[in-house]
Amino acid sequence: MITHVRQGPNILPLELKDINFEARGQRLIKDMNCAFSTKRRNVIIGPNGAGKSLLLRLCHGLLKPSTGSIEWSGAGANKGREYITHQQAMVFQRPVMLRRSVSGNIDYALALKGVTPSQRREITDNVLQRAGLRRLADQPARVLSGGEQQRLALARVWALSPEVLFLDEPTANLDPSATHAVEEIIQAIHETGTCIIMTSHDLGQARRLADEVLFLHRGRLLERAPTEQFFDNPQNDLAQAFVKGELLWWNRGRDNRKPPKENN
Amino acid sequence: MTDFSDAFGSAFSLVATFDSALVEIVGLSLKVSLTAVFFAALIGLPIGAAVALFRFPGRSILTVFLSALMGLPPVVVGLIVYLLLSRAGPFGVFGLLYSPTAMVIAQVLLITPIVAALTREVIEEMWNEYEEQLRSLGAGPARALPTLLWDGRFSLITTILAGFGRASAEVGAVMIVGGNIDHVTRVMTTTIALEVSKGDLALALGLGIILIALSIGINGAAFLIRRMAEQKYG
Ligand SMILES: Nc1ncnc2c1ncn2[C@@H]1O[C@H](COP(=O)(O)OP(=O)(O)OP(=O)(O)O)[C@@H](O)[C@H]1O
Ligand SMILES: [Mg+2]
């Protein structure tokens, strides 16, 4: 049982208004408007370079939008920057582990959140157990395999029991059984009341995990719909092509400001 | 040529028999340089890390300045410390000139920039890798500073060893501020300079052998520490 349960008011919902993000003179996120509310599972899909990772970073506060606003509008949003930061957590496409033991990495994250040492120990044991990493607890984290590190990254955010969890392709490079294990962990985290916002290239995974699917293409949010509706009857023609596997990469023309032509 | 091989022979026997004059000189050298490297690390590690982590006006100028200080000529440092510590200088009242303390001060000035500049490089590279993850966990630059110093400990040990190597091999600064006084401020490098000028090669060569061994030992240690750390911690 996780002893360190979330407490305090929610920071969700999260509202993005007219977001644009530019880097080196290129508009990478364009006129985006959307909102995320409590306890939902959102899966963002779209081709490589669509801006999925950027969108997660913007939402998580690691990047500032060039124009537009990103606001947490729950009651907890008034409790200051630090509170807002600690209500969120993110698992990166390539998780970074400190040169410490597996349990030391979780302990560090909990310490930053201000959890007391005795509670830290209990929580760490607990999540390592549940993530199937207990026998690796004293191993240096950086010598773990890619899949094990990914599970450790999940165990680490699990320990933090955030209100909102961002996951950037959490199962890229994992074998089917590791993928299954990671999906189970994500479900378990969600069941503690965490809102999931994740990206994926695995449409099957999107079907399995998502309550809602967001389709991104060249920096634009082209469609957002409940999972079944999205897969059975996507409204946007690019989303249609993507779901059918027909949106080929060379559709990304040189001028990425215009929508690409449909692929035949 | 026999002179030369004789000198080598007696040099080796000095080293092998732990000749007391030689041991005294080596002992003082190590004491001075180790003390200097301790303070240089104490000052240089946090400064280097801070320059790497914080964004402030003049940061790039400071970076260039730090790198430039790395190449500071030892005699110039010696001169500056001499001026500061001499009777007429601002710190003259302490009477530190021609003491081991003066040599430590000179070496600290000499190697702190080296430790700081190399630390900056190491920490900056790590920050590129860690920044988003640490920020996500709620650690800004200030909280990341001790974390990164600890996580970079193996690379940083190499940095400190580089500082120690430079300190123990340096002659100009300690000569000026130490004065090369027998039994008081005579260290390996200054003794070598003096003995060679007197034409007495045995002691000079013996100390030379030790300096070279020290240098090889330091580099070997740095190499081993890195490799072991890589294997153990990834
Ligand atoms: N800091 C940056 N500076 C300039 N361009 C950037 C920067 N970060 C991302 N980009 C560009 O923005 C676009 C979107 O990047 P992003 O990483 O969000 O894509 P993605 O949808 O996550 O792709 P993938 O599926 O490959 O992970 C890419 O074309 C990328 O080259
Ligand atoms: Mg990405």
C-alpha cells in the first residue's frame, strides 16, 4: 500500500489557450487550444516530429510558450509554484537516472518532495516491490537494462503519486512483455486517481489505455475524441490516414506550413 | 658519461634507502600540494558548478576568464603572492613570506582556476543531460548543484588530480614565495633547480624520478577510478 497518498487541493484542470511555440524561427506548436481534467487518460498520437514531446514539456512547465497561456485552474493552483511542480511528474522518452542505487534514485525524488526519511524508505520498498524491481534495489541504477530503467522511471513517479503524470513514449524500445508490465503500472497509477497524459506510437496501446485520443500533426491538434470514436470514425482525414497506417513520412513536405496532400 | 651513470646510481640508492634529506623534501612537497589541492577543491568545485548551472549577466565572460586563468604562469602568481605577503604588502603583518603557508597560498591561487574550469565543463555537460529530469522532480539549479557534484564525483576526482599534478610539478611560484630555504621551504621542484645549478645531480635525479613516478601514479589512478566507476555505476 502506498502510504504517501496525495493530499491537498487539485491543480487540474489544465487549460491551454492559443499556444504557439517557436524555436529558431520555426513555429513548432501552432494555435493549440485544449484542456485536461481530473483522472482522465489522454493519449497523444501523431507522426514523428509532430510536436508530441514538445506539447508534454509545455504542459509540464519545462518550456514556456512563445504566445498563449497554459494555466492550472484548480484550487491548488493558488498554492504556489512548488506545490504545482510537485503535483506533477514526468517520465521522459529517455529517463535520466542518477549515479546511485535503484532505491537511492527513488529516495532522492521523494526527498525533493519533502517526504520524511522513514516514509521514504517505506514508499520506496513498496513501489520497488510493485514494479518488480525489488531484487535490483541495491544495484546502481545506470547499469540496468533499458526496460528495467523504464520500469524504474515509472516506479519513481509512482512513489511521487502525482495528480498529473506525463509519459513520453513509455514503452518505446520495450519488448512485448515489458510493454505489458509498463502498461499495467500505468493503469495502477491511474487507479490511484492520477490523470495520465502520454504519447505513444503504438495504436494498440492507445486503444488499450486511452479514454481520449489527441491527434497531432505538424504542431497542430487536428482531432481529439473519446478513444472508440476516434478509432472507429476519425473526423479528420489526416487522422483517418494515420489510423489506417497510410500517412507516410514523406508526406511531410518542405513547406511545413501548409497541410500535406493526402496520400493515395 | 660515467658522471652521469654515477649520478643515476646514487639517485636510485637515495630513493631506495629512503634518504632522510630526500624524504623530508618529498614530505614537505606532498604536504604543501595536498593542502593546496584541498582548498582549491573546496573553492573551485562549487564555483565551477555554479558557473555551469546559474544564468547571470557576465556569465560567458567569467567562463572565458576562468579558462584563461588556467594558463596563468606560475611565476606571475608567485610574484603576486610575493607582493601581497611581503613586509610592505597588505598582508605583510602576518609574516607569511618564505613559509610553507605562503607556498600553499600560491598553489591554491594557481590551481583553483584549473579545478573550477574543469568542474564547469563536467557539470555543464551533466546539466545538459539532467536538467529536464531534475527540474521535473522539483530541483532547480541551486538544489541540483550538490546533486551534480556528487553524481559527477568520479570525473571530478580526475579534475582534482589534475590540479594536484600541476601543483606538485610547479616550480616558479613556490620558489619566489618560499625562497627554497633548507629544511623549511625546500620542495622537490625547487631542490631540483638548485641542485642542478650546483652541479649535484644525484639528489636532483632522485627527486626527478619520484616526480615522474608521482605523475604516472596520478594519471594511472585517474584512469583506474574512471574505468572502475564506469563499470560499477554506468
Ligand atoms: N529545442 C528545439 N529547437 C528547435 N527545434 C526543436 C526543438 N525541440 C524540438 N524541435 C523540433 O520540433 C519538432 C517536434 O519535436 P517533438 O520532439 O515534439 O516531436 P515528437 O512528436 O515528439 O516526435 P517523435 O515521435 O519523434 O518523438 C521536431 O521537428 C523537432 O526537430
Ligand atoms: Mg517525442
